[in-house]
Amino acid sequence: MTWFEAIVLGVVQGLTEMLPVSSSAHLRLTSALFFEEDAGASFTAVTQLGTETAVLIYFWKDIVRILVAWWKGLFDKELRGETDYRLGWYVIIGTLPIVFFGLIFKDAIRDGARNLWLVAFSLIFFGLLLALAELVGRKTRTWDDFRMKDGLILGFAQAGALIPGVSRSGGTITAGLFIGLDRAVAARYSFLLAIPAVFGAGILSLGDVFEPATEGSVPSGAQMLVATVIAFIVGLGAVHWMLKWVAKHSVFIFVWYRCLLGVAVVIMLETGFLSAT
């Protein structure tokens, strides 16, 4: 991997991880369009440590409050009705699906799932699904209405992001809108839910980056560090913008973007400009 590639991919990761447009799809496409080889799923997982650190810092007060409430509630039954205590359990339970499917389909995710035909289909299909959720979702439910089944539903939606093109935030926001959650609530829970899963995947993928199972672009330790730091800096701005946007606007800007990008990928594949693998 060249330094230019590491820097570009770090910026792309930081910009797209927080938006419902799929960072893994964008990293895959960026490599296919501008560089000779795919950086791989492990590179994506490790750079996500940078963007999730940005989420950790941005939501630090919320995270500490939830952890304190959850810990106290374990020993005091009277506190278990509090929203923050319940939210702590929702994040734990909601993380289980992506852990389960991630371990079972690890090899497929690192190889076959990065096919550009699948990426294009996922961008378009799940973009249209996001549009449908925006149209039919009531968007009236707040944190007080959030229940364990909602956390589990969004957890399974997050697991879909193991496929490039689906999008972690896109999947969970889509599911949240379908079950009537307010956009801002769905987005905030999406970011909180991603923290344990992404940190776990990133740490487990550290070794695979430098000894990949398939052919691809291999970064040095310094390049991996720089790409991750860049993803953190850019991601910090992106998470702030995303939360401000969904609080006042619909998600159709992301729907149009996903569909146009997906169609563009299909055209490039059909004309031979891009190779699917």
C-alpha cells in the first residue's frame, strides 16, 4: 500500500462510516477505481477503530451515564426502571447478532461478500428500503418508548452491515424508522450499538491486516495507524453533522446517493470499466 492510498482510504472511512451509505462499500469501490488492489475487509475493520473512537468521545457523557446506571441497577432493583439502565442492556443484547454472524461468516465476509455486483445490489436495494422506512415510519417513539425487542431488532439490522453496501447506520436507522422511532433516536442508538461490535472486530482484525487471507493491498504498521487517525478526525466531524441532519431532515438525500452510486457501479461493471472481483 502506498501512503497516498492509506490517506485517501482513511478519509473515505471517516466520511462514510457515520452516514447510511456503507463505508465498506466505499472503501471497496475506492480501491477498485483508483488503486490496483483491494485493501480488504480487515483494513476496513481496523480503520473503524478510528471512527468508533470518535463516536466514543462524542457520546462520552452519555456512555458514562448509561454505564453508571447499568452498574447501579444490577444491585438496586428500584433503579431498573430507568431508561439508562435498560439502554445498557439493550446495547449488550443488540450486539449479539453481529458477533454471532460475524464469527460464522468471517471467511465469506473477507472474500466473496466483497464482490462488486453484491455491493451495487446492496446499495440500491437497501437504499430503497431506507426510503420506504422513511415514508411509512411514524417517527414518534422516543427513548421512553424503547424496549428490549427494539434493541434486538436493530441488532439484527446491524448484522446486515457485514455485507458491503448495506451500511451499519443505514441498516439500524432503517429498522428504527420501520418500528416508529424518531430519526434522531434511531441514529443515536445506531452509533451507541456499534461501539462494542466495531471495537471487537477491529481488535480481532489487527493481525489479519498484515497477513491477509486473500491477495490485496497490505499496509505497513505506520500506514495503518495514520489511516486510523485520519478516520478518527474526519469521523468526529461526520457524526456531528449526521446527528444535526437527521434531527431536521429526511434521509432521502442518502437514498438518492445510494441508488445513483449503485446504478453507476452496475454500468461500470456492465461496460467492463470495473471488474467484480
